[in-house]
Amino acid sequence: MAGTFITFEGIDGSGKSTQARLLAEALQDEGLDVVLTREPGGSPGAEEIRALVLEGDPDRWSAKTELLLFTAARRDHLERLIEPALAAGKVVICDRFADSTRIYQGSRSGDLRILVDNLHDLMIGREPDLTFIIDMDPDTGLARAKGRGGNEERFEDFGAGLQAQMRAGFLALAQEFSDRCVVVDGARPVKGVAVDVTRIAHAHLT
């Protein structure tokens, strides 16, 4: 029996990582076999690429170079973790996937969306079964993200303008892929958001 692939998307600081973790915990408590992972990352090779793309100066890479790095990380992640887990009938919950590349690299520097989609079709070829887009005001999300500290702030360092552009992109993506995308208001208490996410996931899994 094939597993279920659930992803979480949204701007930096939207709370998607927290919601991915809470959903994984809720489903595990119900006895489901769940794999919680993230992108970029999720496999040893992809985690090495994560450091390259999330740390350092904002201008370290062009959008096209980022696209190649993210795709390489995703391919390794897919081969080594996602596809084997789904083949074993597990629920895979991933913090970001190809939709983030469609938005962050596909629209940040001109219009690279066609290139992003072509490379995705060639090298990845898989879409999630269900995608949660956690929506958040860009200024609030950026303040949250910058308040976390740490070294992985390269995209946050592009500033609020990029976050606003990315939010609009994710909302447009939800309409484009309305068969699998659900927009959830993240500007609420964490537990309230988690209740909605779990309810929607249950409806999809049953």
C-alpha cells in the first residue's frame, strides 16, 4: 500500500516547521508510521547542500545556481528517504518541497518558473498528495524568522520585500494547485492552527 506525502509551505517565520512537527506527533500518537523530514536536507548529501544555500551572503548564489543546488539536494532526498518511505506505506511529512523552489527561485530573479518546472519534471517528477500553505503577514513572519537567531538566515536577509513577494506567490500557487493545496491562517495561536491542520489531514487520510 502506497504511503501519503504531505508537505508544508509558506514564507520564512510562518510557523510551518512547527505545524509539520505537531502533525507528525499527532499522527504518530494515533499509531501511524510517520517520517518527518525537511528541505533542503533530509539525507546526508542534501544536508551538506543545505549549508551552502541557507548560509552566507544573500548574493552568494544566483537564482539559477540555487535552482541547480536545490534540485540536486531534492533528488538525493527523494531517492534515499522519501520514495523508500512511501513505498513502505508510511506517511511522509516534509517541511518544504518543490513548491518553495517554484516560488523562491522561480520568481525571485525574473521569470524562471518554466525552467524550474522543466527541471522538476526531468529530475523529480513527484508532487505531494497534500500541501499545507501556512499564511502569514510578511513583516510578522520576517520578525519571527530573524528572532530565531542562528546561521541559516540568507533568505531572510533579502528583507521584507522578498517575503511579501513570496507570500503572494504561495497564495497564487494554492490556486494553481487547488487539488492538493490548502491555505491555513498562521496568524493564530499555534494550537488552534494545529487543530485545523490535523482535521484536514485526517480528511485526506481517510
